[in-house]
Amino acid sequence: MSTVQRILAALPAKPTQMLPQACYTDPAFFTFEQRSVFAKSWICVGRVEQIPIPGDCLSVPAAGEPIIVIRNEAGGVHAVSAVCQHRGEILECSGPRHLRCPLHFWTYDLTGALVGAPRTGAEELRRLRTEVRLPSVRLELWHGFIFVNLDGQASPLGPSLAKVEPFWEGYEAADLVAIPPKMADTPLPWNWKVHVENFTDAYHPEFVHRGTHDFAPSVHPDGGVEFTSMEDGDNAILRTVPLISADGGMMQDGWGEAAAFPAIQTLPEAQRRRLVFVLLPPSMTLVFAPGAVAYTLISPVGAEATLASSDRVTAGGWLLPRTTTKLPDFDQRKAAVQEGAAKIWAQDVPLNLGMQDGKRSRFGPPGYYTALETTLVQFNAWLLHAYRRAAGTVAETRVCP
Ligand code: FES
Ligand SMILES: [Fe+2]
């Protein structure tokens, strides 16, 4: 029995139990996850604003595969493999109207069709043009976010995010512009699941984030965190927490009343009094706040190596009303949000390091989830489904608590 088979055989029967520790530490299991989870999931790789005009493109990794996302001549966005179909060199965006391989200069048009192959005869080139193109990769846009999926059979993304839709109400009416996150180049030394569990955990803020998160409490006499149920096919795990007063947001000391990004006037009343934390497993998180939508892109590169790009970890990662970006002191406001997010992150980092260390201990617990950890149980359900589907022991539909 291989290591991966042994780990799969040890998966808990129910998502209310923790996954085996090896799911967080074993390199072979990480390879299995890349192939069986990430390569079959919708992965967010950026925003449409990053490629505004035909010929613009993004070189991005998805499930360990180099991908190029291109704005084509007709204005649409599509994705192709970045692996040259001559001998397999990796293409980079080279524009403006074509992709050119750096090794022997084979060129492809914006749809991925072969255009040129130097030193081949006219007859041979004609034949190659009919046979060679960069493989297409499935792509879907969701509120301006670009998602790709390496699995041609995967279910469409949009319906799986249906339960997030109500929370967009009023945001796009504010003429949002994206400030994409600075892309991380240094991996964080923990498993990607430790990273997203930290994000989605409503239990820890009152203990870990004293002074930076009290304004958005999970526990409050007037009502605290609220969860949603997880239905078959859902690809979103979310929670809402109240704000102590309306129109608050991120300040230089964390969440607070005097938000650096002004509240968005087109939001419904309820949304100006809460934060909505959304995990889109496996690669993205979003926070809907009264003044902004903040997002994180996650790209694991090893069992204990995770790239994460966001205002907490690197910089940027916001959707903001255009009016906010035009404020004369916008740079100071950005800096304040960055500082507040970094303070919250500085409180999380040692805990994530500790959690990853715990995954290597012989004394690791079977685990116990409180009611405040409902989203972690939902994430376990999502993972168990993905693992069992890959192992051929579960049907396509997902059963969640
Ligand atoms: S490998 Fe790309 S042109 Fe030769
Ligand atoms: Fe935290």
C-alpha cells in the first residue's frame, strides 16, 4: 500500500473529526492533492482588469501547471496551457498579438493556434498549423475574477457559488476597481489547509486578535457569528460577523469604527453592519466589508510551503469604489489598511507555525470542533468529498453537514 493509500484509508468517517496529520505534512499526499484536488477545482488566477486590452495576458500557475490567460481580439478572455507544443518549453506572455516560445521562436496566436515555426518548409508549416495548438484550459469569470479549471469535466463554477451572490448586492453599483494583490514570492512554511483554516476559524479571533478584531466579534450578546448550511455542490464556505457599529472597517490598528476606506453608499443597510468571510476552496478567500472587498489568492507549492497574496501577507488585494481610489489621501488610506491587516496577520503567524508543528507531533489529537468552528467542519466535508472522489470511493454529489 502506498503512503497516499494509507492516508486515504485513515480518513475519518465524518467531517466532525480532524483529518490525519499526514494530510498536512506528507509530500506524496501533497502531490496527490495537486493532481486530485487543485487540478479538478476552479482556481482563481486574477482579475479581468489585469488584462484590459486584446493581446494582454497573464502567466499564472494553476495546480502546478503554467497557464496563460489572454484577452483575445474579440475582447473575450480565455486560457491556454503555457507549454510549447514543439518540445515543451514554457511560454511567457510576449504579446502584443502573439505568444512566442523563447527556445525556437514558434509563435501562437491569441487563441493558441500555431502561426509560425522558423526553419520549417512551407509545406511542413502548413501541416503543423493544422495539427498544433496550445491546449485550451477551461475558464469562467465570476464578478470579474478569472477562474481556470484543468478538468474538462468539472461542473460549472457559477452555480457552485450561488450562496455568495446575495452578498454582492450593492457592491458593483459602486463602480468597483480592482487593486490586485502583490504576488507572493516567498512561501509560508505551513500547509495550505492550515492557512485557510486560520482564515475561516471564527473561534480564535477573540483570543488571538485582542485589540485588532474586537470590533468584529464572533460572540456578542446581540448576536455574533452566523453560518450558512452547506448543500450538495456548494463551493463556498462562509460566515458573517457583526460590526460593533455601522460603516466600520479596517484601520491602522485592525478592524474599527473609523474605517480607512469609506463605507460604500450603495450597500444595503445590513451589509454596512457586518463582515462576510468567504472561503472558496481551495484557492481563494474574500472578505466583504462596508468599504471594500478584500481577497487573497492561495497557491501551494509544497506540503509545508504556501504562497499567499493579500493585504495581510503581501500588499493590496482589494475591490474599491472608483471614488475611494480618487480620494486625495488614498495612499495614506491604503497604507493604514495595509498596516491594520499586517497587525492582524502578525498575530496569526505564530499560531499557524504552531499548528503546523502540531501536525508533526506523535501526540496530535483526534480533534474536537465547537459550534464556533462550523466552517472548519464544512471545509473538512469539502476535502473528504474531493479525496474520496479521487480515490473512487464516492459519487460526484457531495454530502455535507
Ligand atoms: S520548445 Fe518551443 S519552439 Fe521549441
Ligand atoms: Fe486570525
